[in-house]
Amino acid sequence: MPMRSLWTITATALLASLCLITTPAAPRAQELNAHEFTTPLDIRMGERLFQQQCGRCHGIDAGGGELGPDLTSGYRTVSTDAGLFDIIRNGLPNSQMIGISRASTDQSVWMVVSYLNSLNETPDVNLPGNATNGEQLFAGKGNCSSCHMVNGQGGRRGQDLSRVGERRDPDELRSDLQNPDEEVPPRWWTLRVTRQDGSVVQGLRMGEDTFSMRIMDADENLWSFAKDSVQSYERITASTMPATGRTLTSSELDDLIAYLYSLRREES
Amino acid sequence: MQRLTIGLALLIAAVPVHGQESESTPGSTPLFSPVTWERLVNAADEPENWLMYSGTLDSQHYSGLDQVHNRNVGELELKWAYQIPQLDRSETVPVVVDGVMFITEAPSNVVAVDAETGLQYWRYNHELPDDLRICCGRNNRGVAILGDTLYMSTLDAHLVAIDARSGNLLWNAETADHRAGYSKTAAPLIVKDQVVTGIAGGEFGIRGFVDSYDAASGDRAWRAWTIPGPDHPDNQTWAGDSWRTGGSASWITGSYDPDLDLVYWGTGNPGPDWNGDVRLGDNLYSDSALALNGTTGNMEWYFQFTPWDVHDWDAIQVPILADLEIDGEMRKLMMWANRNAFYYTLDRETGEFLVGKPFAKQTWAEGLDSNGRPIRAPNKLPTPEGNIVSPPVGGGTNWFSPAYSPRTELFYVQAYDGEDIFYKRDEDYVEGDQFTGGGSQRPLPIENYQSAIRAIDPRTGDIRWEYEIQPRSTAGIMTTAGDLVFSGSVDGFFYALDAVSGEELWHINLGRRIHTAPMSYSVNGKQHVTVAAGNVVYTFALNE
């Protein structure tokens, strides 16, 4: 072995030994799953670091951006704090998600974890309504289940509400029920298509691009149209959902909200 | 610097063997011949090749091939696909030389494949450190070639020279310290025997520059700072010491006029991006077009599109050069659709402002004055609470290539009519950390906004036609002698329009976002059209 290589190995070994002696063992992410950095100040510090280091891809409020997904409605690839820490620290291999700056300490990464968790937490609130009554209203007087599924039961013409409690708070649910036209995601717009023979097909906007449209009509039939094969088409951005909240009594509305807010992923 | 110098000069002096005969039988002649400077200057004369990022030194992104034209484009069919082994969306524009295609990949790799089959000759994987500072993805947009050598930027802010026949590394030059936030993503530009290259890092408080390196040795020939130092009067356009961390990166490939010996290069946003309070002044030469002497790097003129930018509207667009008659006089022009949503025609000899009009939705300016300087609208600056402004951070357009057709004399740009809420934050500079001073957020779901390809008359700035893209596009554009405009969309459609009328002629769903520009070449007499979608490079040709 050349002397230079021998010297390199020896020096490296010495340096490694020195590091072992002088550097306190850094806690592994997995060991810090129940980490300590969860105070309001930690969350604010985490928010600041997120805005600086992550906001360009994920949006300044983590609501999603040009490159990065929305981080306020659960995470795509992790289910634990340690997993989230690992992705923020090291990135996702072979993808555009790179790790946070090496200059950021583990402590500050945990603060980002806490900040993101704070965006995904549903507040523990005492609601006036009765969720059991609300479940009966959902299938009964409210007629919600004719369009919405919960855990595989119900209609297809509205959003699946099996985990709606994780993404909408009680005030938002009340607004959804009373003023459904106020905030209609483009997926739930309506496309009204006039074919060459003048007949009309109308349905929920499942997909639309420069060249084509895909819709579901009121009978839950799926349709696909090339835009250049139809006479015309029109986007209707109003909701197809009735203002159910206005047809219920105040206490019934509370019950329905309590039920909807209880719909979460079942704890494993 | 690691340097394994080869006798590049000998190769340049060798008798050039131009593109293979168009009617030759496959396998009858060897592929690839050295690319001399003369070949690059006259690249338009060999349309069977695509010899640089923008096709030609004037960056028109125009192919002289016309075998595929506006009457038969509907017969295009897939010939081959090359799968990039990384998941990142590709931003590459391949280079093709005499039947060999060079494709760059994330993070900083390049492969050579047979341009007729997509099958690999060799691969070069660049070793990267694990402490990269990059703002916006592990991107690489392409290579430059001179002689037998490829030149590529790498994410650790190096410029590497690679043997085009074997993939072996020839030299590896560090252009800046990646730990301070510098990186490199753009294809270099060959100018005579030099490799001209920019730098990225505008979100990390770098000080930008454009560099030129000796192609044979990798030694730096000149550096043009994009922020003047304190010995220059224009340094006064930066408050205090803000010039030291003022960004003004140069992260897209420029153009070159051999007759004027001028290199044209765009510069990026001043930093911190959204908080201009700490850098009051025009912040020269951020958000500008620079005209640099091709031999010395000295600045001949500049034109600043967005003085004191606080919305991150980089002037990082490929400058398109063309000569046109205006008011009875032939003018050497530069065409530029800027991220700030205004289109400009400049005189490229002098930098004189000739034409300027909005080409996409904008609410930030009441117009341009007679010198092309924007007249700002009130109350359109970022605030702590957020302020809605058009165009959004991504701009009325962005870095992806526009195109020009000498046949239609129209300029084609991917325009976006959007908006963002702009926020301002206080932020301290820490070397190697992002230094942006705020951020942005869309006020509405993205489906509420859309793109359009707009064909602009460079003499007037008027929009001649537009083709709406639903939902939107971040793809570059290629025009051809077959009077076609090729481009793509974020949902993976690749399409061809009639260059004269804007009529849609052909489309195919490639399944993932097209985030780069198409290019075209010919092998064995057959025209091919290539584009990357997602992490796959697709190549099309007419049905046999």
C-alpha cells in the first residue's frame, strides 16, 4: 500500500476517533419521535424557517405551490414525526424534494415539524351538536348520502366525506352547508356540453384540458368529449349542492356539523 | 481545478466533416464529427443537427427542417422514448450532432444516445456534494459542444468538460462556492474558443456574474459582474452594502451576434426577492439584458426591464435576435417577452428601446415611458399582510424558451395570465441560507388561471393571435420551416399549431408535465421532433 494511502487511512481513523470522543452523540430522528420542540415559540420559529427555506416550493403558508404539494391537509409520504423530520432533513431520494439547508440545526428542523403539525391539527373543541343524531340526519332529512360517501356508503356526486373532519373545521363546515356556492373547488364545477346535434350533456367537471373534457352526469354516467367534436361547452362554477344547512333547524345543523367533524381516519 | 487538457485546438483545426448525407444508408458512415466554431456560427445551414441549447446563436429556437409541415403533422408517431432514471421533471433541450443526441438529466448527468433509436452510447454521472443549496429543483437544461467536447453546468456550481465520444471527464472547474448558495443549471454558450456561462443562486444572496472559460483548458478568461462593485458609479443604485448580497443571477443561456461580437445575457431578480426596503435604488444590473463584448466581457450596454424589482421577476429569458425592417430601415433587433408581463423590442447594437407592450395580464405598471422604463401603479408592493398583483411570481412568462420564425416574422411566447398574493418579511442574510424577504401564495385554486401561446409582431408588440392552454403551460416553444409551432402543457399534452394562424393541428397526451422546449433534427433523411415530458424524452417522426 502506498505511504500516502496509509497516511490517509490513519488520519481518517484518528479524526473519527476524536469525533467520537469529543462530539456528543446526536439524537437520532427516530428516538426523537416524541420531541420537545412544540411550544408556541417553537411553532413560530418553525413557521419562520419554513417560509424562508420551504415556502418557495410549498407556498408561504404551506398551502402548495408550483413545485411542492399542499402540506396543510396531511402528508403524502409520511405518517410519523420522525418520518417528516427525515424528509425535511434529507429530502426524498431521486426527486425534487431536497433536504433543508445543512446549516439548519436538528432543533430547528423539529420546529418546522411542529409548525406543519400545527397546520394539520384539528382543534379539540366542544361542539354543541350530537354526532349520532347528525349521522341520522346525514342519511335522512339532510339527504347528504345521496351524493356523498362516507366509508364506502353513499352517492358519488359529491366529495367523499370519510375524513372531512381532518380538513374542514366546524366554522368551515357550517359555511359549506349554508353557503355552498361560496367556495367551489374546480373539480366540483359543472360542464354543460352541447353536442353537434344540439343535445346537451351536463355533469360534474372531473377533468378538463386544452383538448378534452370528462364529466359525470346526474345519473353517475361517465362521459368524455373532445372539445373539437362538440358544438360548444360552458363552465358553471356554482355548486350543485343545495344549501342544506338552511333547511335544517339550528340544533339539527349543530348535530350534522358534529357528525361531519367527527369523520377522521380511524386510529390504528 | 482538475484538468485533463486535451488537444482541442487540433480538433478545431481538423478538416470539418459536416452532417452526414441525408440519403446515406444507416450504418454506412460513422456518426459524429467535430463541431467547429464555423459550424456553430452557421448552424442554420445544417438543420439536420441541433447544435446548441437554442438551436442557433441567435436563439430563435427555429428548425429549418420542413419534412413535417402544417399539412402532414397529424401523421406524427412515436419513434422512441428514453427514460431518465431520476424522477425530477426534465428541463433538458437535447443537442444532436450527426446522429448522436446528448441528453442532460437531473441532478447533473448527461447521456449520449443514438438519435435514431434512443439507445445509449455512454453516461457521465457528476459527483455532487450532499450540501447543495438550490432553490427550485435539481435542474439541468442542456450542454454546449465545441470540437469533440461537451460543456455542462452542475448543481455544485462547477463547469465540466466531457469527451463527447466516450463520456470521460476532461476538466472540472469550480466557478463559485456552492456552500454560499451558488449553483448552475443552464446550458453554456460557445463563443469562438470560449465557454460562456451564467450562475444561479438569486434566492441565496449571491452576487451574480457571467463568466467565460477557455474551452481547451478550463481557465477563466473573463468575469462580468452583474452587480457593479463600489469602484463603479452604478454601484450607487444599491443602498449601503446591499450590493454584496443582491443576487442578479444569470441562470439561463444567452445569445451571441458574431458580427457585433456581442454576447447577450439576462439577469435575475435582486435579493432579497420581496423586501426591497434593504436595497433601495434601481439595483443595477438586476432584471436586465446585458450586452457584453465577446472577447473581453466588457459591458457595451444594458437595458433594465424592472428597476427595484420586489416581485421576483427575473429577466431570465433567452434573448432572441433577428434583423427586421422597421420604418423602412433594417434594424438589428433583440426580442424579449419579460417575466414582468411586458414584451420589448430593442436595438441590439445600442440597447435602444423601440417597442414595449403588455403580453400577459399585469396590474403593477401603468405602462412604459419613452425609454421603456415602467411607470409603476400605486399600492402594488408586497406587504406583511399580502397584496395581490399580476403577474404572479412565476411571471407573465418565465425561463422556458420563446421562439421566432423568420418565415412568419412573428415572436411566439408562452404567456400566463395569473396573480399572486405577495408578502414581505424582514430577514437577515446568513451565508448559504435562502434570503428572500417574503413569499407568495395564489389567492385562488390554480384552475382559475390559464396560459396561452401568443404570437407577437415584433415591429409593434401587437398580439397577432393566441391559442389558449387549459389549464396552463410552463413549456418552451419551437418553430419550424414547416410553419409549425410545437409546445406542451403542464398536464402532459404535446401539440403543434399552425405558425401563421394559431390553429391546432395535432396533439398527443404524454402523461406528465412538459417543462422544457421541443427541438428537431434529421437522421438518415427523416425529420424527428423531440421533447421531454416528466422524466422521459420522447421522439416523434412521420409514419413510414
